[in-house]
Amino acid sequence: MKSTSAFSWFIAVPALIMNPSDIFPSKPVKIEGNIIHSLNGRQVENAYVYIVSGEEEALSGKDGVFVISTWQQLPVTLVIEHPKYRSQKVSIKDPSKKTTIKLDPK
């Protein structure tokens, strides 16, 4: 009996030290944005948007809007790519603001 209670403390102490909420946020962060043509302001459809240090990715819709959810700590860097436009990197620090990204044609 005595060794069982000592063993339970051996398991409980690391659990108290390594709280998962310290490493990961309690819920994913939702990043929303709009991708437009820099010269005429038209929405850019099918732009590939991804976070540099992760596997999160999205495509912009017909309205140019994209949404990515991530568990990573902010700021994160988004890369936006499209065959007809120059690639662009954008740092996201505040996900509560919808980001408008203007792409320059090639």
C-alpha cells in the first residue's frame, strides 16, 4: 500500500509541472482575411494561404476570403501564393482584426 501512494505522487508531480494550457492555448485561434488585387481591388480566388511553421492551410474563396485555425502562439507568418501574383508574407499578431492582403500581379 505504501509503495502505491508513493507511485501516485511520482505520476502527479510532473502533471502539475507540465500544464498543457501553458504550452497550447485553450482553443485554436481563428485567422480570417481577404485577398484582393492591388491595382483594381478585385477579390483573388484560389490563393493558397499557409502558416510558415505549421501545417495549417487554406484557399481563398470566390469572394477572396480565407479562414485558418491554428494552435500556434501568435504572431504567426502567413504566406500567400497564386500563379498570377507575386508571393507575399504577412505577420499576424492580432487575429481579432480581419486582414486585407493586396497581391501584386506578376
